[in-house]
Amino acid sequence: MFDRKQLETVLRLHEKSYELLKWVKSALKQGTISFSVLHTATDSTLAAAEWIQRHLANLPSIARPEAIEVPQFSRLFVSFLQTSFDLSANTQVRTTTKSCCCGFCATIQMGPNLVPRTPSKRDFKTAVELKQFYLQRLATDFQITKSGEVIAKVLADSNFKTELSMATWGAELVRRSQFASQGEAVLALWREFAWKDNNPIRDFTIKPSLILNAEQAIAQRLKEFANT
Ligand SMILES: [Zn+2]
């Protein structure tokens, strides 16, 4: 089950990820960011944390986490970059001897060439597995026995599709804030509730209350199925 406070923090940091990428794109044009510290770690999250910490004072408040949140924010930002973007086909890799070319620095230096990714069929399949994991955890929280049967029923219930995608997406976001993880299927989940007819729903913003209400509706359904 979601912890409201934790969910609020993670969603706030998730929004800042969008803003940080926007800032990176404009700052690259102006040449005001630096890649002069060379990262030896192959772990992108550590490189991101160092880079964000070093630029923290320069970030606009809309994109700036609290200093204490930098490790958590770095995991979310790296995972946001990895799951949501591809490099455009005509990208020319420009490297200079002075700048770091670790995975993280290389990716953000490509800022303007990062194009939104389209989730693959495989991502949508994996998304179903993520929903199963989520329901399993919820069933455990509510001590529902014969959970396999009950979960299958909830998964098949077409009345709860949006709620299930939304709650699973929220759960994955919380998980990604705790562990470095790519999980490209989260993009598929996002499409299932924030898009309609192949277009993003206009003015849609994800809020903690939406996710909490979705979880409440699903938990209710789980209990109903368990008692029939
Ligand atoms: Zn680097």
C-alpha cells in the first residue's frame, strides 16, 4: 500500500525530472553546464548524483530537489531518461577530450537529440507482469488468501483498467526512487492512463490523490472478489 507522504515526495521529484531535462536543454545551448568532472563509475545514478549536486545551486527552483533528496532524485532522473527517451536517428556524437563521456554525461549532452520513446509491444506485455506484482503485494497487505484466483479476476475486470495502470505506475515510480532500475514498461503503463486514442490527454497531470484513489478502488475490488 502507498504511503501518502512518500508518494507525494516521489511525484514531486518526478515532475522535477521533466523540469531538469528542460533546463539541461537550454543550458546546453548557452554552454553554462559543465562535464569537466570525469566519472569513473559505470553506475549512472552515482554519476548523476555527483553532477546534480555540483549544479544544485544553479538549478531553477522548479527543477531543484532538496540537498538531502539528491540520491533519490538521481535515481528517478536517470530512470526517467532511460525509459522515456531515444536518441534521434541523425545524432552526431560529439566528444571532447575535456568532458566526461560516462553513460550519464553522454546522455544528457545529447539533450536536444533526445526524442520521446514509443513503448514497444514487449513493454505492454511486461506492464501486465508489473500489474500482477502490484496486485500480489496489495493482496498480501490485505491478507487475501487464494490470491492467485482473485488477482486474475481483478486483472480481467475491464472496469478497473485505468486505476490498475495508474496505481501500478505509481508503485513502480516509488520503487525506482529506491533502487536504480530501468523498467521500460512503466512508459507503457503511462500510456494506458495518460493517453487516449494515441494522443496525450490534454492538461492531464498525475496527482497523489488520483493514485491513492485508484489503489483504494482496486483494494475494494480485491476484497470483494476474495469474499465471493
Ligand atoms: Zn560522467
